[in-house]
Amino acid sequence: MQSLVGIEQQLIDEKFNNESLLNTEKQKSHTARELLNNLRSKFEEAESSNKIAANEYQNISIELQSSTEKLNISLTAVNFIENNISELTLRIKNLEEELKALISGTEEIKKPSELSSVEVEIKDDENLLGEMTVKSQSLTHEIDELKDHCNQKKSEIDDRQVRISSLKEIIEQEVDPQKIGTWLSEIGSTNHTSLVKSIDIKDGWERALGIVLGSKVEAYKTAEVDIKNIKRPPYTITLVHDSKDVTHNTNKNLTSALTVVGSKDSTLAITLNDWLSNIYIADDSDISKQRQHLSRGEAIVTKSGDIYGRSYQVLSQPSNNKDNKLLRMKQLESYEADIPDLESQYQKLTLKLEGLDKANQTVKNEILQITERLKIKGGLQNQFSFEYNKLLNVVEVNNNRKNLINKEILELNNKLTEISQDRDNHKGNIEALRMALGEINTSNDKALETKLISEKLFFELRDQLSIDEKSLQEIEFNIKLTDNKLIEINDRLSRLTEDRENLLAQIHEPESNLDEELIQIEINLKVRIAAKEEAEATLIKAREGLVEKEQKLKALESSRLENQHLINPLNDSLQQSRLDEREAKLKFDLCCEQINKSKYQELDLLAGMDEKTTLDDLENKALTIGNKIERLGPVNLAAITELTVIQERQTYILAQVEDLQNASNTLNEAIRKIDLETREKLKATYKVVNENFTQFFRTLFDGGRAELELLGNEILDTGLQVVAQPPGKKNTTIHLLSGGEKALTAIALVFALFKLNPSPFCLMDEVDAPLDDSNTERFCKMVKEMSVNTQFLFVSHNKITMEIAQQLIGVTMQEPGVSRIVEVDLQDIQTMELVD
């Protein structure tokens, strides 16, 4: 009982002490809270001041950095400009020295006397050459004209001779002089000359008088004969006898034809008087007037051959001179009289032409000599000019170089002035930047000092705040601990009170029970004391663990405060993320609203996207589509009509395409048929040509093997290879054949093709040139065999080949540039040989 009272008293004292300690800790906590609130206010002010100071220092530092960079740039620019100035100055100095050297080395260069002399001689020769050339051209022109005149005279002579021959032939056909002479001899006449040659007619009246006289002009001077006693002449002729001249009355109003005709032979003159006594002449323009003066039996004849009587007129054909023998005789006489004169003129022209040719040749020789002299002097001039031009080129190069140097010096001086001015501007900027940089440095130092002070105050307040917060936490922890102790003490006091009441109740019970209970109580007391001691030991360990946990708690609190400062930026970022989230949500709601308004389904849109698609990709795609829509421009209201037109056009084009496809199929079928037919024909042709080639090759080589081999299986698009192996050779390619063998092989191939489709003519140009005699004979034999159906024209220098020709045409060049043809008919030669 006493022990319980002692324990109770002890717990009461302990309770009192803890309550006193609790009140003290609460008072400390209140005081610490007030101090902590004041300290937090100061800390917030210090934090705000620190941020302001830090921002100000940062701004000033940025400005300082910018100014420093500008200063460094200006300093670098000044150094660069000064280096440029040094380089430009050195360049100008070098150019001035080079210019001095060029000026001192540049002198006036005179043309060498040898060159001047050669140029004068060349000029004289060129003038002489020009004169000679003009003279040669003049002579050539004169020679050409003389040649034309000679050719013209020669043509005239040939024409006269041809005409004479033709006229004689005609006259002889009309009257054979031999037969007439024989007849005249039979009648005793010794004069066999026709009197027509003695008739003199003025120019222009031969035709008219020939028509009037007719066959009378074939007159011969004889004695009068009795026609009854002689035979008739072979031709119609006129016999003229000697008689006395009889005067005829003439029409004074007309012009007698005797005024334009006469004869030195008196007998013929009397006869002409008889023939033409009633014939008069007149112009065509006066015929009507003159015709009025005609008497009976008289007639007028014009130059054109028309005859007019009083009651008749005879119109002649101007082109019909067949019966006009007088005209032909007079033409023959005129032509025969012209020939000597023409030949004399031709001879004179020929002599003159020869003289001009000699003179022209002399001039050409002089031109050649002058040309040779000009070549030699030209070489000397080129040599002297080359040396002189070299000097002139050096001078020109030096002058150009001087101009370039002066120009470059001027440009460099201008550039140097600009650079120097730029350098001075940069130096002025540098001074201004340095002054501004000094001020900025001062401001920066002040800002740094202010920043350091504010940071020091900030950190001190932060540390003090941390300490105070830790102290407050300890006080609150002690308060909580004291409260727990008071609660425990109150619990124990309650239990002790209950125990005391139980004990007082048990006092009134029997003593034996009390002893047992006392023993039991003592046992329980011992057990509880042991439990108490154990609990106290546990409590001590718990307190030690509590102290350790409090230390850990303080460390964690300190870490929490530090993390709190780190959390602030994260809170800002979180706040920004929340703002972005709200913005994204607004965009999402807007997109959902647009999707709901559109005709598209959300599932369809999701099916078009994959898991890798991001919002940026969709935005870029939407931006691209929007730009495309913007480029498309406004809505085309006529698009439906245009679509209808395009669809109709499409239908038309599809129909055209179908037609084209059908046509293409038809063409392909035709091509297939053509290829099939071509393949068959080509195979047949190849077979025939190959057989002909083999036959001709064996004929020309007297054996051997030759054929055309296909290089592929398809004959339409493959090539051909010529295989030729003369007798005794096993060559693998035709390149190993000699020149003659190649020629014979080519001839065999050409003849094989020619035999397949022969032509009327075949032209060969010196195909026998590389052949020897034996091969040439075989070649000639083949040509003879094929000449039955084809005419061969060939050019050859081989005598063996010439022997088989039926006609030879030689081509020679007696004069340079002038080819002449010599034709030989072998049949005529054979005929002449047979005659001989």
C-alpha cells in the first residue's frame, strides 16, 4: 500500500515537472514562431532584393559582354585594316619601282633598214605583179576573144564547106556534069561549062530571078543543032547560040529586071535580054502602084519571089528553094568565094593567137619569176618582221603594263584612302567604346558588389531560417514528447488509483485471502517491476532511437528545404505544363468540334494514322494542305460543267485509244506476216546467194571453199560472216588473205548477188588491178560468160582484160587538165586486118 502511495506520489511529481516543462516549451514555441515569421519576412525581402540585384547584374554583364565584343571586333578590324594598309603600301611601292624600270627600259624602236628595203622591193614587185597580172588577164581575155573569133571563123568555114558540099550534092543530083559533058560531046560542043556561072546578079535578087528563069539557067553555049538528028539530053538544059542583040521596047514607068542582072558573056547577055525583056522589078510596098503600069505580057517580080501580072499573081513559099537552081548556084558561088577570105582571116587570127599565146606565156613566166621573188622576199620580210614585231610586242606589252600599273596604283591609292578613313572611323569607335566600357565596368562592379551583399544577406537569412525552423521543430517535438509523457503518467495514475481502490476493498476480506492476495500482489509487483525495468530499458533504447531519428529528421528537413528551392523551377515548369495542357485541351476540344461538324468519322481518321504520328507532323501536314488549298485559289463554280466536258472528252479519247489499239493490233499482225514472209524470202535469197557465191568462188580460184555464215539464229536481225578458203589454205578469217585473194572473193560475192537480180548494165572500176595474169584470165572468162545477158563497162589498165572488150575508149591527157578521148572499134580493126 505504501509502495503504491510512493509510486503515485512519484508520478504526481513527474506529471508536475512535465507540465511545467510543457508550458515552458509552448512559450518557447510561441516565441520561436514569432521570430520565425519575422525572419521569413526578412528572407522574402532579401530574396526579392537578391533577384533584382542578380537581374541588374545580368543585364549589365550582357551589356558589358556586348560592348567588349564590339570593342574586340573594332580592334580586330583596325588590325586587319592596318595589315591591308601595309600590304597596299608595299604593293604600291613595288608597282612604282616596276613602273620606273619600265619607263627607263622603254625607248622608241625604229624599223630595221633591211625590213624597209625588203618591203619596198616587195611593194615594187607586187605592183609589177599586179601590172603583169592585169596584162596577163588582158592577154587571156584577148586570147579568149581571138579563140572565139577563130572558132567562129572555123565554124563559118566549116559551115560554108558543108553548105558547098550540100549544094554540090544537090546540084549533082539534079544534073550530073559528066553525063551533060558526054551529051555535049556527042553533039559536037566543046564548051561544057554552064553559063549560069557567068550571070551577075545584085544582092538580094537571086531568089526572085531564080524563080523567073527556072530551068533556063542550066544553059550551055553551043552552035545551033537540029534536035531531029540527035538524041535527047539526059536532063532539061538550055542551049544558047550566038546571035545579034535586038533592042526591046521597055516600059518607061517600070524598072526592068535587066538592071539587077547581067553577064560578061555577050551571048548570055543577049539571051538574058530576051528572057527578061518583059520582066520588071519592084518592092513589096510599091507593088500595087507599079502593077497599074503593066502592059499585056509584062510581069513584076519582088525580092521575095512573088510574080505579079495584070490579071494574075504567083505567090512563092520563102522556105521552098528546091527548084531555084539559080539561087543555089549563086549561093554556091558566094560560099566558094567566101572560103578563101575566111581562111585568110582564120590564118591571120591563128597567127595572132599564137603570138598572143607566146606573149601571154612570157608574161606568165615573168609572173612566176616575180612570184618566186615575192616568196623569197616574203620569207625575208617575215623573218625581219618577226624580229621587229617581237620588239614591238615587247614595247606594246610594256606600254600596256605601264597603263595597267598606273591604273592599279590609282585604284590602290583610292582603296588606301578609303581603308585609312575606315580605320580612323574604327579608332574613333574604339575610343567611344572604351569610355562606355569603363562606365559599364564601374556599373558592373557596383552591381556585383550589390549582388554579393544581397546574396550574403540572403544566404545568412536562409541559414538562420533553417536553424530557427529546426529549433521550432525540436520544440514542437519536445512538446509532443511531453504530451505523450503526461498522457502516460495520467494513465499510470488512473491504473494506480484503480489498484488502490482494489486494495482497499481487499483489506476487508479475510486475512488468509489477504495473505494469498498479498503474495500474489507481490509476485505481480515483482513481475510488473521487472516489466517496468524492461519497459524502461526499452524506453531508453526508444529514446536513443528517437534521438537518432530526430537527427535524421533534421537532416531530412534540411534536405527538404534545399529541395524546396529546387522545386520552385519545377513548380514553374509544372505551372507552364498545366497552361500548355489547358491550351492543348482547348485545341483538342476545337478539333473535336471541327471533326463533329465535318463529314469525316473519327475512326476513319484514326485508321489513316499510325502510332508514330505526332502532333507536329499533323500540324505540318495541315499547314501543307492549307497552303495547297490556298494555292488552288477560289472555288471554280464552273468545275461541274468543265468536268462534264472533260468526261465527254475522255469518252472520245478512250474510243480513239481503242481504235488505235485495234489499229496497233492490226499493224502488229501485218508486221508478223511481213516478218514471216520476209524471213522465208530472205532464207531463200540467202541460200541462192550462198550457192552462187560458192560456185563463183570455185570458178575464180579453181577450187576452194566459200560460204556466207549467219552470226545468229534469227536471220532478220543477225549479221553475215564471209568464210573464204582458197585451195591449199586453212585460214580462219578473210583478213589473212592476200590483196588479190580478197579482190577475187569480193568479185565472187558481187557476181553472186548480181546473178540473183541481174541488170542490163554493170560498171566496174579497176577491179582487176590486184590480180595476176592467171586470175585475170579466169575473171575475164567469167565476165564473157555473164556478158550474154549483161553489158559490162569496166575501167582497166590490164591488157588481158582489154582483149575481151568489143570496144575500147582511151582517155589521155596530152595537156595538163585537158582530157581527150581516143575511141577504138575492135570490129573495124578486125575488118581492116581481114581486108589487108
